[in-house]
Amino acid sequence: MKESRPEAADFPKLNFRFLFAAFVTLFATLLFGSLALLGMLIRLPLPVLEKFSRFWARCILGASGIRVQLRGLEHLSESAAVMVGNHQGMFDILVLLGYLSRPPVFVAKQELFKIPLFGQAMLALGHIPVDRKDREKAIASIQKGTQKLNKNEQKVVFFPEGTRTRDGQMLPFKKGAFVFAQESGLPLTPFMIRGSYQALPPGVRVVRPGLIEVVFLPSVDPGSYSVEQRELLIEAVRQQIENQLHLSEQRAEIPG
């Protein structure tokens, strides 16, 4: 189903919301980024640093008028795991950081880690930088990240579409997350996000307050698929997420 963009009549109110959210984002990033960097320098425990990222994310979501609903939490393990989901919009990362009992880490392009303060805060929190232009460096970085994940019992999030949707529809999945899951031996937990595309459509500087729903689906053992069967694993997980997305869209259309 192709989602609609905000109506023209909504723009004045929504533009104000966008400006307010942008101001809060800047302020929260400076505040909590500084605290995370200071915490890293004085060697605060990781759980304390994670609280900074949770508060940062919740401040921005609150300023944007976003409500969050999590379902299927029973499918999340207590140990390290690979999480893969559809990428609906800019709020996806904030929702996962702000509302999971423990913020996950993300695999992100290394350019983000070069942003002053923001990049240092990401490193302090265990996020994994990847050089997309150098495959060997990318593999080495991910292997190092895997060791930290197991040590800290953290979950790592991949958006295998590789980019945010431009029209609300799911894109084909790239194989990187699944290679990582098979090589690391970590369980793979699919999840579905709905609502962040509607809240902040691409190319439009408006924010629509509303509900973002996240549904965690039954975990998959990537070790039960051989390397030759990797495409079957990718398609099975993608279909699982897409089915849940359609189901959630249908439920949202039912009045009451």
C-alpha cells in the first residue's frame, strides 16, 4: 500500500512542529553527546552511557509528538543477537534506542563517526563504523564489533534495505546483515516498523505526530541455513517482515 504525504492544509502546523523538533534535536545532541563523551573519558560503566542515548532519543521523539508501541518483546533474547528490520524513516533508530529495555548498537557508515561530538558519542556507546568503500576494513571493523557485542551482551541492528523507503514500500534486502549473522553465530531476530514513514516523509520538512509501532518476530537460527542457502534465508526473513507490515497496515485501517 502506498502511503500518502501530508495534506497541504497541515503544513503550517507541521512546519512549526518540525522547527521545534529540530531545535530540541540540536540541544539534546549537544547535551547528551557531551555527557556521553565525558562519561567515556572518566570511564563510566556502559549501562550509564546507554541511559544518555535513551534520554536523547526520547527527547527528540517527545518533541516530535511521537508515541511508541512495542509488541512481541518475548521474542527478544537477553544475550547478544542480530536484529534486522524494514527502514521506514528517520525515527526508526530513535524508537529502538529510546524504548528497548537496553539500547542496541547500529552498524553505520564511517562518515557519521567523523561528525564532531556526535561521532565520539557513537563510539563511546559501541556503535560500529563501516567503510563501505573498503571491504577488508569493513569486515575487520565488524569482527571487532562482534567481540564487543558478545562481551557486553548487546544487540546489533541492521536495516538490510540499505536506505530508507521513498514511498512506504519495502525494498529488496542486501545480504550484509545475513552474512554477519551466519559468520558470528548470533541468533537473528526480525522486526517490523510501521508509522515512521508517515511521521516524517522523505523530502518534506514536516513532522506528523502519531504512533510508531514496532513488532518483534520469532527469531531465526541463521546456522540452519548453509552459505549456499543464504538467499533462502534472506527471502524468508524479508517475507516474514513484509507479511507483518501488511497485517499492521490492515489493523490500522479498522476504525476504533
